[in-house]
Amino acid sequence: MHYRRSCYNDNICPDRPRKKFTMNEQRRRTKSVSETDKLIGRLIRHQRNLRQMSQEGLSRRIGVTFQQLQKYENGSNRVSASRLFQISEILNVPVTVFFGPRAEETLSEYTQQEMREIRQFIDGFARLSAKDKGVVVSLVEGLADKKARRPRSGEESKQQATNGGLS
């Protein structure tokens, strides 16, 4: 009975030739990052920035290096489902924030300037007394209701622009 040795090298075992791949073929064979993976990375960064959390802070909490988190956010590495779930729990958002038709809209919802203003508002609001917070909430709701009830005409818009937006 003839026992066949296992071949570890093509030179030793020429009866089992292996296909040689060019560098381009090898790159194509590896798992590539898709546009969805890149979008998920951008959404992770967006949600992290909304919470004013550093890459180092989030990476420490999910148990990876900040360089790995940076690769997730840049879209150069894929995020596993379990890691994405872990990230969503730490950021206190549903995992569905990273998927679905509204996912990309989330990124362009606010400009950087608007985000700074929102953070300033939240910081200032947090320092108010409970009574003053109630006044601010009533004021904001009243302004929003007023804007929703009264559509602007072209002439009224010009007048408000010269008034600095005050009625």
C-alpha cells in the first residue's frame, strides 16, 4: 500500500499544481469594502461626534485600538455585526440608525455650524434652573408653532430679512 505524503510546497509535489494569481487577481479575491461599509463608518463618526466622544474614548469602550476605530470610520475596514451592535449600545442609538433609507440623510441633517450651536444651546440649557428650562421650552414650542401656522409670503420674507428675522 502506498501512502501519500501531504505536500506543503509546489516544488516538492508537482502533481498538485496551484494556480498562481497576479497581484490584481489576489486583490479582487479578498473581501473588499463596499459603499455600505463606508456609509456605516461615516455614520459611526457622525454619532460619536454628536456625543462629543473621542475616537480614543469609544475605541477603549469597544475594546479596539483607536487606529482600528479610525479604519472603521474611514471605511477601510468592515465593522462586524456584533461590533456594530456594541457601538450602537455605547452611543445609545438603535442599531437601525446605521441602516435603512434615512441613514444617509442623517449625515447631512445639520451643518458643522449648526452642530456647534446645538451643543452651545444644550450646554447652556443644562445650566438653567428647572423653572427657566420650562420657560425656554415654552418659548421654543411657541416659536415653532407660530412658524408652522403662518407660511411666509415673498413680501413678508423680505420684511423679516430687513428686521433681522424678528416679527
